[in-house]
Amino acid sequence: MRLAKILVTAAAVVTALSSPSFAKADEVNLYSYRQEKLIRPILDEFEKDTGVKVNVVFAKKGMLERLKSEGMNSPADAILTVDISRLAEHKEAGVLQAISSEELNSNIPAQYRDPEGFWYGLTVRSRVVYYAKDRVNATDLTTYEDLADPKWKGKICIRSSSNVYNQSMLAAMVAHLGEKQAEEWAAGIAANMARKPQGGDRDQIKAAAAGECDIAIGNTYYYGKMQTSKDAEQKSAAEKVAIFWPNQDGRGAHVNISGAAVTKAAKNKENAIKLIEFLSSDKAQQFYASSNFEYPVKPGIEIDGTVAAWGKPKFDAIGLDKVADKQADAVKIFDRVGWR
């Protein structure tokens, strides 16, 4: 009888801990795509300010699959990830819930948050053109569209079509120009490649610096990291190229975000909202700006000096929810034009 009572009690404790209603008032559980060394300092500040402990699982791959597998038993209260495509995938998969926050709506411009409240942008990055200073005159560059012109044949380095940053860039083209014109652009870029797509964004910049191509396409924060790197090779490569902001006389340079959302299974929903609100605050936004060469999503925050030296670009104002809607079209276009 005594053993039976012990087993029943133990089973009750396990059930309570795994129950969807179980929550701890002083904790929040976060699944993060972003590296620990980048976000841990600002999470520590959140803990100091609020007394709420942040338990983090760093999941660079398989976050969505994990959430789907865990279902409503998932311990995750919030997610932190990069690129609008990933945020949209999580929404589409039904693992997020909509939230309402006057603070988030005030801090984050409408174009960088889901109209229904399922996800919120926290930082902005742009996907731009880098050119070899000794071989390309900046006056010869104008728009993304112009890079499909045969005059650039054999001169462009860019990542694979499987890269989400490229998929979002093409999705934005579809949203602006229509599927037909966007496909013509993608076919032109594929025809103008100097080499088979390979490596990451930094590898494209290195290739341009080494003379393998004249033009590279990559996200802005990688350039900042290379400019300030302790690695002599990366720093030297960054010095040999310059940044060019496309479409400044039109819609502006393409942008994307890192962002956050509250999971559908959240047991600590209020703490999850509190965390995302904190990440949109002046303190957190200033931290992002000074630590990863990204643009703060909140207007009025001072940007990093390295980033400021790139100029004051005009950014595309399209709502990123509209870009997400064209993501599937972009993937199909890449397949059709043979962009590997």
C-alpha cells in the first residue's frame, strides 16, 4: 500500500509538470535560433530588470520540427529566429499564437510586424550589393533589376537558391514586380554568375575581393563583422569592396528582420510577452545596434558607428507579411530558372 501511494504521488507530480496549465510565475522558456553569445547579455538585463528567469534552448536547426513534434506539451513560451520566411513558416504551421501589445505596436513599425500579431520584428538587416572598388565604378550600379543585364555576365557572386535570405529577396521582387518579371530577373542573375553558388555571405565578399567576381550580394551585418574582424583575411577583403544601396531612386533597398513570437503552447504567456516587449525597448534595441551591426527596428535609436558610415539608405517600405506571402512563388522560380 505504501509503495502504491508513492507511485501514485510521483505520477501526479510528473503529470502536473507536463500539463499545459503548468507554469512558473518567475520564468520564461525561449527557443532561439540566434547565438547565445549574441543574446545572452541582453537576456541577463531582462532578468535583472524583471526578476523573470529566461531558460534558453539554442536551436539553429529544426526549431519548427521540434515545436510541431512537441505540440501543446512544448515547454517553449517564445521563439527568437531570423528571416521573415522562418517566422511565416511557424505561423503557417500553427505553432504560434497571436498576441496584443500596445507597447509592441508603438515600438515596432507596422511593416515589421504581423498584422494579426503572430510575430514581431526586432532588428533590421538589408541585402545589398558589394562591388570591387578597383574594378567597378559605383556610377555603373543602380538597381537590383539592372544586375540581370548581360553586361554583368560572369561577374556576380551570390549564395544558393536554398538560402532563405535569397528566397526572401526574390519574394520581395515578386511582390513588387509580379511573377513574370521576377522570374526574368532570377534567370538573368543565374546567367550572370561568375561561379556556382557556394558558401555564405562572407564568402561572396571574399570572392569579389579576390577577383573571382566583381559584384557580391549579401546581408549588411556580415560586412560590418568583416570590417571589424580580428581575422586579417576578412578585414582585408572588406577593405577591397564597398557597399552599394540599390533602388535608392525607387522603392529602396530590400530589408529583412530577426524577430520573435509567442508559441501556441506557451504556459508562461505573460512573461513571454514581457520578454518580447523588453527586446523592443530602447535598452535592448541599443544593445542590438552596438553588438551585431544590425539596424534597430524601433525608430530613433542611435545606430553603430560602423553602420552609420555606410550612409543613410532608403529602405523598402513593403510590409514583410506581403513578402512572406510570395515565398513559395520564389522557391518555384529558383527551380525553374536553374538557380542552384
